[in-house]
Amino acid sequence: MTHDSEGTILILEDDIDSAELLRVWFNEQGYDVMVAKKGEEALALARRNPPDVAVLDIVLPGMDGFEVFKQMREHEETRHTAVMFLTIRDEREEVLRGLELGAIDYVTKPYDLQTLGLRVRNLVRYARGRRAEAGGV
């Protein structure tokens, strides 16, 4: 990973086309991007190389995005990662659940890529500030 990147993003998305679209787009914006299709894979990637931002789908095979988020908060390496849920689940209860867990943003599909990009940029800045306050880099 490069040190002059805009930030590091972890994308957890089981739809291969959606994941690839996000990977390519964020890569073109200067981000280092990691992609996982399953919750366990996302947690392993995040612990090896803690991202600034994790963009998590909720509906996944096996471990759902909510559980991935909870486990990220339990580990020192990923505790300060800013989390955004990006999902088709637009029911009010689901949005509230995600935000109550501590996610900073909750975006429903379909979404505007440019708007999503700005939200992620702001989350990267927020996460880097939090990490610096906590004594990390």
C-alpha cells in the first residue's frame, strides 16, 4: 500500500459486479482498496491492514454486515475504522440498527457514485483524525 494514497478502504460486498465497480472507482480516486465477499474474509483483511473506512453490505452469506461491524469494534486494530453500511436494506428499523451500532453512515442502493465518493472521503478524514487522537497514525 502506498503512503501517499487518499486512504485505505475495505469493501465488503458479495455481488461481484458491484464490488468490482466500487474497487475500480475508488482506485481511480487514489484510494487503496481491499475487497471481501464474506464477513470472515473482511475481518481477516482488516486486521492485517486496518482500513480508514469499511463499506459493509449487510445481506451476506454467513456472517452479516452487522456482525462484521460488531467484531471490528472488539479488536484494537479495527476499533477506529469508520464504518458505512451500503445496502439494499432501506427499512427504517435496519437503518436505525446500523446507526445505533455506531456506523457513521448508512447508504441504500441504488446510490449515486459521486455522492458515495464524497461521503467516503469525509469518513476517511474523520477516521484519520480519530486515529491520530488515539495515538496511532
